Amino acid sequence: MTRLVVVSNRVASPTETKGSAGGLAVGVFGALKDSGGVWFGWSGDVVSDSVANQGPKLEQDGAVTFATVGLPKKDYDQYYRGFSNATLWPVFHYRNDLAVYDRDEYAGYRRVNSWLAHRAIKLLQPDDVIWVHDYHLIPFGEALRSEGVTNRMGFFLHIPFPSPQILLNIPPHEELVKSLCCYDVVGFQTPGDQAAFHDYIVRHAHGTATADGEVEAFGRKLKTGVYRIGIFPDEIAEQATRGEARQDVMDLKQSLEGRKLIMSVDRLDYSKGLVERFKAFEYFLEKSPEWRGNVTLVQIAPPTRSDVDTYQQIRHNLEYEAGRINGRYSGLDYTPIRYMNQRYDRWKLMSLFRESQIGLVTPLRDGMNLVAKEYVAAQNPDDPGVLVLSQFAGAADEMKGALMVNPHDMVGMSEAIGRALSMPLAERRERYETNMVMLRKYDLGVWRDSFLADLRGVKLNKPLSKRPAGNK
Ligand code: GDG
């Protein structure tokens, strides 16, 4: 099998791939181990120009090379904090109101992508298959192509692809889509994302797109596909049961004193709908006095991107809302919302999922949302909790056993909480089984293998030097 080169903004450390972080890192590493290869990307460090230019730093783990570079402060500000997370992230999550656009940041974004491509070239072999991940790296493939790299190159977008009317808000939208067309395969989380991309190709790029994902635009031919990212359900179940006898989990159970538990776990991000969720829970307590004192919402929200302004704002808002609601409904021995702003071990999260009666997963918009899937896989099959899920998570396409909610509908969310808390065992089991069928059918291995099979099988464009339109 040809070697695989994975490129992502952040590279998991060799220890993370051994299972402590779980999830995606383990899944991608599995593919790398099978074929041998390189995992290339940013180390997460901000360094001086000269240190950055000494990279990549190489670490070997069996047949896999971890290759990382540091980023100078200006590059970090423009590429990561700026265009990636203050422009692309909000717009792709339909939050134009939170997006800022700055030409210099966009120039920095492209410059860093070209610089990263330069750093990666020396690691490439002629037959390598290159798999690039996510919105930070849209122009990475185009930068490689302009250096004459003709390898198979695929791109997977982990977040939603917005409808054209939303995407047009980013001034260089055409350049971004043109960059995507330099890959041989472009993968999306859901059919809706793929359709939005096709829509742009047809209506704004004068290209063509067929229902089975054959796209022609900007002088290039490529394949698009839907690859639903999943989890390894057995790994989650094992982690969830590992915690059963551990002290912290027993302490939490004891402190609940028989109260029902609602669990939410999200990176602290405005796309996750945390403020709306807190308000729905407040409304539930207001309208259901019999539940006051009898149900607790545990929200775990480790901070991310805390140097981006909008993230400071969301943190502030949430602290305010949690304090206000707790002020209203707390008793001497009861706190309705336990809001934790820190990261927990993975096994602990999965164990808490298993102890809870509801998994409340209500993003305003989400590419997939792995927490929803992890929640289900962590349940005790004999007495499973209920997943309450936003219709705007990519996972809603598959998790038909969830109680589906619109996160903008406070009353609807409150009703779903009430219904889930009183749901009979037979219905809970049936819903759990429905979800588990899909979790097994579309697990993380299927996602990875189907993307790579398509990338390895796709008919290649002629070298770009003969087709300059794709690289202008
Ligand atoms: C992006 C897309 C898409 C969370 N808190 C802790 C912790 N986590 C873990 C969860 C889960 C992962 O982080 C979060 O994944 P999500 O999918 O829920 O969301 P994003 O981080 O926004 O991911 C998303 C995903 O990419 C994959 O394609 O599904 O739509 O936005 O695994 O369990 N893990 C630990 N401690 C925590 O406190 N250990």
C-alpha cells in the first residue's frame, strides 16, 4: 500500500494516539500505522521566525513520523486566531454576525499555508497519498500543486459547509472554493454540506456537479463525497465502564443524592448553543416545580481559543447565566447547574455519561458532533439514558433515536427534557438500539477507510502545468 501523509492544523502527540485522547487521533493514527507515513502540522507552539524555519521537528513511532513546526507570533495571529477562527469558523457556522474580515489576515492565512506546504514538501515521496484536514488548510493543496506536486490529495472538512448565500459574505469566497477544487477528493460530513458546495459550484463558479459527486470547475475535475465521521463504540463502552468503581465517579453519584443527572460536554464555543441550553433548563425548572431540587445539569466546557474576542464574550455570558440561574433555584443542598470550565479525562467523561439520564447536546450548528455519539455508546444497554439532540448537528442525520430539538426553541427544549426524564424503559431501550445500529454501521474506521478508498481510487487530473486554470 502507498504511504499516507496526514496534514492537520494540530498534530496529536505520539502519546495521545495511544488512546488517552481517543477518538479522531486514534482513528487517523490507525490509518497511518497500516500504511506507514507522516503526520504533519503545527506543534501548537508559538516560536521565533528562526526556530520556525528550522522545522519540521521529527519524531518516529514505528512506521509513523510525527512532523511538527512552530508558528511565529504574526503567523499565529493572522492564520490561526485571525482568518481561521475569526472569519472561517463563524461564517461556516452561519454566524456572520460574529465574523470579522481583514485582508491582512487573509493574506497571512494563505502565506502560512504556502509556508507549511514548503515545509512539508521535503517529507513527500512520489507515491504518497496526502490527506488534508479542515478549514485551516483549505489552500494547502493548491500551494503544493503550485510547487509541481501531483500526488493524490484529499481534503476533509470537519465543520459545516455553508450555503452559498452565507459563504458569499467572505470576500475571497471564490479563491477559497477554487483552492478546494485543487484536491482530488473533497469530503463532507453530511449530504447537506455536499449539496451546499455543489450549489456554489453550479451557481457561482459556472461549473458542473452530479449527484454522485463528480465535479468540474476552475479547469479541474474532482470527486466530492459524504463521509460521516464516527467513533469506535466498543472503545467508548470500555472507557465508560472503567470509571464505575472509581472514586470521583462514586463521589459525584453520592453528591447527587438520588437526583437525576443531565450531562453536557462541549468545547466552550458559541456554536455549541450553551447559553440557549442554560435558558431552556431554567425554563424547565420554572414550569416544572416538581423537578426543582431533583435534577442537576452538569456542563463541562473546557475553554478553547480564549485569545479570540468572541470566545471571551461567550465565557463571560455563560458564567453570568449559570450564576443567575443558580441564584434563582439553588437550595442549601442543591445547585441546579454545575458548570465546569476545565478539561476532564476521557474515561471520566464517558463514565459520567453512563451515570446520567439525559445527554443534552444542542449546538446551534455543528459539522457532526462526536459527543452525541459518545453519549449513546457510553450507555448501559439495560438502562440507557436519552439523547436530546439539536437538529442542526450533523449527527442528527443518523441519530434517529434521539429526541430532536431546535436549539432556538426554548420551550421545545424544555419539553424534551421533561419527556426524556419521564421516558419509560422500553422506549429508552428502543431509541438506544436505533442509535447503536447507526453507530456501528458508520464507525470511525468506516469513515477513514471509505475516504481513503475513494482517494486511492479516484481518476487523477493531468499535471497542473498543463491545466493552469486550476491554480491561478
Ligand atoms: C469538530 C467539529 C466534528 C470535549 N471536552 C473534553 C473532551 N472533549 C472531546 C469530546 C469529543 C471531542 O472533544 C469534541 O468533538 P465534537 O465533535 O463534539 O466537537 P468539535 O471539537 O467542535 O469538533 C465537529 C468534529 O470536529 C470531528 O469531525 O464532529 O462538528 O466542530 O470527542 O469527548 N475530551 C476530554 N476532556 C474534555 O474535557 N478528554
